[in-house]
Amino acid sequence: EYVGIEPDKHSFDIATRRIGARGELLNCGFEDLEPEQDFDVVCALEVLEHIDDDDAAVTRWVRHLRPGGCLLISVPSDPGRYGQVNASVGDLRRYDPEDLVRLFAGAALGQIVVRAYGSPYANVQETIQNVVSRGRRYESPVCERTAKSGRHLQPPVSLARVVHAVATPLERLQRPFSARGIGTGLVARGEFANRGPGRSQREGSADALTHVPASFEVDDNAL
């Protein structure tokens, strides 16, 4: 069972049309979930960089994991690469691998794995975007830019097959760079072994929760 969360109403409507009957979507924030809702996997893809208190966010996500469950996140990498494209979508920061290890360990996650992704094509893409938007000032609040980020420059559903055809060779092209820790983004996974007293597995809980739908796939061989 798949459960997705999207707090922005416009993005929620788009995600509902795209996902259809393949899962359940909720137009709410993660904090609105019932405390007893547990999942085998919690995914937060391109989310953490938008949140002021990222330590609290990771801890909150882990509270909804079953014993042995997995937290999977993706974030933009390298704080030194923060630029106009990040500001335009409401990113507050970028991360180093050590940052994610610290966050995961602080939330009692083990078996932590961090991998880079996105090079070399995303390096070119980001550079072009930063040059094009150089000098631009953003008057709208960060929260508004964050709300729009899930649909920013997203292709229409009608082009899904084309996008997949283009992305597949690029995904393979990035593998040697990823193996050397080179990329514009990071994917991190951590496992939670023990919920502690009074936090046992519950019958009927969902298998996976995704916070804010995203459009990249993780290679099982990489993580």
C-alpha cells in the first residue's frame, strides 16, 4: 500500500491525477498523520532542504517507521553550490554526506548509506539555470516558493514516456560518478531497528509513505 502526502492543494491535484488508483494521497502535512500510523518505508524526496528544523523533521519521520523500517531521503548536495535555482524553489540549504549521517544517527537510525547522484548532466543544468536567473530577486515568501517547487519545471503527463526515454541513459551515465561520490544530489537510507517500549508494530499499517511526490528512481544496486 502506498500513501502520499502533499500539503499544497495545487500540487496535490496534479499528483492525484498522475498517481490515480495506484495509491492513496493525503492533502495535509506530515504532522497531521495519526501517531499510530506505521510504515515499512518513509520517503522524503527533495523535502528536507525546505524545512527550518531538519533534525526535528527526521526524528518525526522515524517515529512512523515500523521496527526494521527504512527512511529514504534525497537532498541537493554541496553547500558551496547553493545558488539562484535553490532560492527560486525555496531551498534553505544544501547538504554534505556527513550532514545526513549526523541527522540519521541522531534519530537512532543505523545501517546508514549515502550516495551521490546527478552528475554530469545535472551540473550543466544547474549552471545554466543559475546563469539565466542571475540577479533575479524573489519577492514571494520561502513557504510559497516551497509550495510551488513540486511542480516547478515539471513536464506534463503526456510527455512521461519521452522523459523516461531521455532519463534512462542519463541514469546509467551517472553511475561511475556516483561511485566516486560526485553528484549534485544525495540519496540517504537508514534503518530503524527498535521502536522502544509501547511502540510495537500495528496490524493494518501501510507499507510505504512518500512525503511530496518526486520524479527520480533509486537504483537498488546503489543503495
